[in-house]
Amino acid sequence: MIPLLSLDGVSRIYRQRRGLLGRGVPLRAVDDISLSVAPGLTLGVVGESGCGKSTTGRLALGLETPDSGRVTFRGAVMPPPDGAEWRSQRRHLQLVPQDPLGALDRRLTVAAQIAEPLLIHGIGNRGEREDRLAALLNDVGLRADQAARYPHELSGGQRQRAVLARALATSPALLVCDEPVSALDVSIQAQVINMLTDLQAARGIAMIFISHDLKVVRQVSHEVAVMYLGRVVEQGDPDAIFADPLHPYARALVSAIPVPGPRRLPRIVLSGDPPNPADRPAGCAFHPRCSLATAQCRVEEPGLIARADGRRVACHRADELARASA
Amino acid sequence: MSGTVLPARAGRSAPPALVIAALVWITMILLIAVFADQLRPFGITALDLKARLLPPLGFGGTAQHLLGTDELGRDVLSRLIVSIRISLVIAFGATAIAAVLGTTLGFLAAHFRGWVEQVVLMLIDFQASMPFLILALAVLAFFGNSLPLFVTLMGLYGWERHARIARGLAIAANAQGYAAAIRQLGARPSRIYLRHVLPNIAATLIVAATLSFPEVVLLESGLSFLGLGVQPPMTSLGNMVGYGREYLTRAPWILLAPSAVIVLTTLCVSLLGDWLRDRLDPTLS
Amino acid sequence: MLRFLALRLVRAALTIALVVTFAFVVLRLSGDPAVIIMSPEAPAEAIAAFRKAWGLDQPIWIQYINYFGAILHGELGQSMRDGRPAIALVLERIPATLALTLPAFALKLCLGIPAGIQAALHRNSLTDRLVMAGAVAGFTVPSFVLGLLLVLLFAVTLGWLPSGGQDGWRSGILPVITLGLGGAGILARFTRSAMLEVLGQHYIRTASAKGVPWRAVVRNHALPNAAIPTVTVIGFMVGSLIAGAVVVESVFSWPGVGRLLIVAVANRDLAVVQCILLMVAGTMVTANFAVDLLYGLLDPRLRGAR
């Protein structure tokens, strides 16, 4: 199947300035990753904060240009940001941000902001836009009187619905959801997630779902990539990964999911310092926190290697671990 | 950064008495400026040679010339009314020019970053580190004086304050939040800045304008006092003070009336500006 | 710290370069210098010869570089009124101006800073209110109004002091007071808000909670920290020692640099105006640079990075 969007060996390096004239320290936010999204399906991206998952989302949207590698949408390389071509492409690629209040203009009504993409891209005449607005409100479950209010007058869940309606206004082919529910109450999280998956199924939208919450990712994703310090360490079918994670980091994450009843995996608590992307350890980036690290892990960086079950794992000891858990 | 975070409906506690008094004075001055032609009893160049250097009513003067007359028998009240209009028009025009210029440059710096921003920042530094009066005098020396040039020149005063604010808030809005979201929707920069960023920072910019307005009044009156601003036969508040200075010993009223208006107006606008700033945006200095 | 200083030096040089550019642009925009200096009735050959002699026939950017070079060599042209070098005219006026601005500067400091500190330490007291009222007045009463009011009171009505001119130390009293009062108000207001800001910080509360006597808290913790922003304003005032008296010198007919500037502007004596402009820019930039140095001494955080 031809992917809708693909990232091929993409890296993004920020220069951290030390002092005003200081030499920049390169910070590899995203380091040589390859991912793809098929039409109508969802790719989940998990990892702790600072692992580069948000940067991956911004690269996928074309909001940033990779320093190496390439991002292609429908087979064509992304145009450079802020050109006319880039602007008109925005209607196909939309973002659902983490903080809906920050993403909304507090001086305009929610309805005006949901309809704004239609104005920007010159879609429909006045009457058609009004019909479209009503349909969008209905889709996300907002009443017209709620939409006539200003952002701060709505609840967190309502704001998230409004932001979602705005992202859906131009009927995009791909939606990047960056921690879309992490700011919401757990009870509301489920509602928004269900609405998101329903709309996705009904409209055949592809999605990149970025989250640190593994349960949510498992619920929505058709494929999952686990990231650590700008790299993908394990990637594959969500059920396989969550049932039997191979990479020690993925194991630690999965073991931290609260489950009712006795645990199948022992709880693994990560030791050592949280990762700093500006000071990347040599060899396998995870080795300082890995209880299974060997001399090889400290010097040689493991590649992302495909396994028999279709999963890909970047760990020198993956074979041993697979045998042990089988 | 919190400058954009304005309460949509600020609490309705009444302003202090001093601010109300300031508002009353400002309103009065504005009405006088608008209806100057209807209010003035005489023309500003109308001579009454029989009534020269007449003191104001209550100091030996007559009801015909409430604030007295000058050396040529011109009515001080009439000249004062017209001076108020001219000084206010210049100050409003100049403040508006500075606000538009500064905001535009600030937005350009925030949008393009890189060398455009460096150039704008350098100009801001330059403007802030040179006494404006000296620059203005230099321009007037080289170009001579005309009213449009004078207003334009005054319009260069205080732009850096608007530029700093507009740049800072636009960068904050671009980095996270609504402006970034609108860009991501595919909007052109004109839409982002004019329809979204500008309304969000307008309150802060208006406060800044309120703070620089009295400074422009002082600058204009200072230059006019030195004889380098508004030229006769036109008259402005500073111009009247400069003229009245010649008659300080014989007819101090010529000078005192416009001086009082200058002081009261700058005082009232400053009070209002300080109050607005405390209410709307305590981060602004 | 060295990098910080180097950066400030570059900025100072850039500001001077901008002023020179400003003068050049304004000068060229205002008309053909050959015609202005030679007078329009001069014969065409004479004007052409003048252009050649002064390099005015060359492309504008070469003129710009020549102009820059001339200024770097201190060639600031001759006054068009009496043909003397502009720089000499300006220099001989500087003592008179400093005779006003230095005492006024001392007055500002002695009046403004203690008043601001007292107001901040006794917030909302009568002292505070009086200081703030005085500060607002210092800002809203233009110096020419204040000066003329003082003349009206002390010279015209009471006859105690001369109304103008430079005739003995008594004639300096009114201009110095006029200059000093306005500046003192601004300084008091600034010192007060800097102090209030510092007094609200955690370390002040921590120090007084530890039982450090309040006087010691103020002396050891509050004052040094409040000094940092106040130094900026003082720096600006040092920078305006030459330029700050333009209006007041005119009010009191004081023969200083400001008076010279006004006369030069009225007569369009461009060389003199340009010379004063550059001199003021030089003072301002030097003062700003000194402030930056002081900053480095007062605020250890600035020594390292920026």
C-alpha cells in the first residue's frame, strides 16, 4: 500500500546557544527516523517528554523542515514553510494541539474560529460555510449557543472539541494529534477519544497520535512507535508491543501501566538521570538507565532491526529477551 | 508575555476621584479643540489696538477679553482656544504615526526575525539612546520648518516603545498559541497579524500611546517655545508661552494661561495612562 | 565579561556610525551643499570647481565613505556665520553648560534618590504621597514653564535673583534649580519603583524572617539590588549633561552649548549643528558604556553570559 505520508531517515537538529557569541551545541531532537502513515489508519508515537515526539509531529505536518532525510506527502516532498504552496497544502494536514485554550484566539467567538479555515482557503460561499459550520458543530457535539461564546467561557472538553472542529473544517487527509487529551479530566478524555476515533473511521482520516499515555495510544493506534532520545527504539503492532514489549525501555513503559489483577510483567523502575537530548550518551542512548546493558551497549549503537513477527526493535539483546519471554 | 492576557471583562470598580477629574479635564479640552471655531470670541489675528496688554477679568480687565489681551490687542482666550486645537492635533497625529510605524516595525521584526529584526533592534537602540530633542533640532536645522514636516518629525517620537511591545508580544504569540495555530491553518501573515495579533495586543498599545501622548505635547510645546515648532501666524500652546515670555514683567497672563493648560493636560493624560496601565497591563513600564 | 564588553563596544560603535549616517543622509537630502555654501548666485564654474574640490562629483557612496573618514579625523567643518571651526565654537561653550548641568546633576542625585528610597520604605505614607506628587509634577511641568515661573517669582516679583544671563554665581541659581527639580522627580519615581520591586522579593523576606535587623536588610540587601536599574537612569542623565540644558539655557539666556544649538538651527549653520549632534552622541554612547561596565560590577550574574 502507498503510504499517505512518510518520513525517510529524517533528522532535526536544533542549535542550542551558549552565551551570545558561543558556539552552538547541536541538539538532535529527532535523529534519523523513518515512519509512515497509511490513509485512514493511525500511527501512535509514545515516549517521555523530550524524546522528540512533538518534533516528529511538526516534521510530519511540514511545520519544520528536516535537516536531513525527507518528508513526503502523497508522494511529493513537502514544500518549504510559509510559501504559497505550503499554505494551500495546510488544508490537507491539520494539527490538534495539546492546549486548546492557547491555540484559540481569545478575542473571537469559537464559531468564527471554526469557520476561519474555510475563509482562509476560500471554501464555499457564505451560505455553504454556514451549513458546513453547523455540520462541524454537530460532528464534534457542540451546540450553536456554545459556539457563539468566547474560548474562556467554555470547559476544557468543549474547547478541545472546538479545536478539533477547526482542524476538521477543511476535510484534511491527515490529522496530527499532539497529546490531545492530556490536559483533560480522565472522564472527558474517553469521550473525546471515542469521538476522535468515530470521526476518523467515518471520514477515513489518517492520524498521527502523539502521547505519553500508553493506554490511550493502544486504544487508538493501528501501529505504534516508541521513541527514546530522538530515535525509534521499538515499532510495530500495538497489541504485540503492549502484550510483550522487547526493548527494555518499552518494557519499563508498559510495566508502568496500571492494570487490575496480578501483573504479567514485573514492574520495572527506571534508574539514572532522565535523558538530556543535548548530552546524548555514546552507544545505545538508553544504556545508562538499562539494567541489562553490556559493554557492547556502551560503545555500539543498535540498529532498528525487523523481527520475524514484523516488529522492529533497536536493542543488542533483543534476541535473548525474545527467547526468555517466549 | 502576560501582556496579552487581559481580562475580557475587567471588574467594574469605579476609578479614583483623581482619574475622574482627569477625564473631565481631558473631555473638556477635546471639546474645546473640536469646537474651537465656534467657541473663540475673536479671530486669533484680530487686533484691538485700543485694548493692548489688557489684564484678565478680575485683575482689572473687562468681560470682553476674559483672559486679557496681548501687546497687539489680540484676545488671549481666543488664541488659547485655537492653540489647544493645534497642539492637540499635532500631538494626536504624531502619536498615531508613532503607533502605526512602531507596531509595523515590531511586527516585521517578529515575523522575519534574522537580519530584519537586528536592524529594527538597532534602530530602537539608536532612538532610545539619543535625546530626541537633539535629533529633532538637527532635522529642523537641515530642512527648515513646515507643518507637515513638523508633525512627521513628532511622529518619530516614541515609535520605539510601540515597536518593542509589538515585537515582544508577536514573538510570544508566534512561539506558542493562537498565532502559531492560525499560521498552521494556512493563513497569510496579513491575516495573522491584523486580524488576530493586533486585536489581542491593542489594549497594551493603547496604554503605551496614552503614556507617550503627554510627552509629545511637551516636546511640541518645547520646540514651539524655542521658535522652532509651529510658526506664526499660526499659534500653539508652546508658541504662546514663547511669545508671552517677552512680556513676562508687564503682562504675565499671556504666558500663564497656556502654561496652565499644558501642565494640566499632560498631568491628566499621564494620570489616566498610569491608571490604565495599572488596570490593564502592570508589566508595561 | 570580556565578551560582554566587546559586544557593548561594537554596539557603541554602531550607534555612532548610525548618527554619522543620519547626519549624512539628512545633510544630502536637504539640498546641494555646493549651492547652499556657495550661494545660488555663484557662477556655474565656481560651483563645479567647489564640487570637485569637495568630492561632490563622485558617486554617493564614495562621498559617504569620505564623509565618514573626515569625521573620524575630527574634520567637522567651519561655522558658516564666522568661518571658525565648528568644533572650537562648541568647545568654548562647554564650560558654561557644565556650570549648569553638573550642579543640577548633583541636585538631582541628592534630592531624588533619598526621596525615592524614603517613599518606598514608607509606602503609602504622607512622605510617599508627597514624593509621588512631586515626581509627577517634575515630569508634567515642562522646564520652560518652571523656569519662567521661577523668574516671575524670584526675579520679577521679589527681585532676589537675576532673571538671566551669565553674571556671577547668583545668575546660575535659577537655571540649576529648574534643571535639577525636574530630574529629581523622575529619579525619585524610578528609585521608588526599583526599591519596591526589590523589597517584594523573597530574599528580603527571608533575611528579615531570619532576624536580620531591618536597617541591615535595607542596607545590605535592598539598596545594592535597587541600585542596578537606577544606574541606567543616572547613566542617561550623565549622557545628557551636554544636551539636557537646551531649553533651560534658552529660557535664561545662558551662553552654553544648548543656546549655541538653537541659534545654529535658526540660522541653519549646519556644521555647528552636526558637530553638536556628534558630540552629544559621543557623550550618550560613552555614558551608556559606563553604565554597562557598572552593571557588570553591580550584578555578578551579568559577568558570565550576556
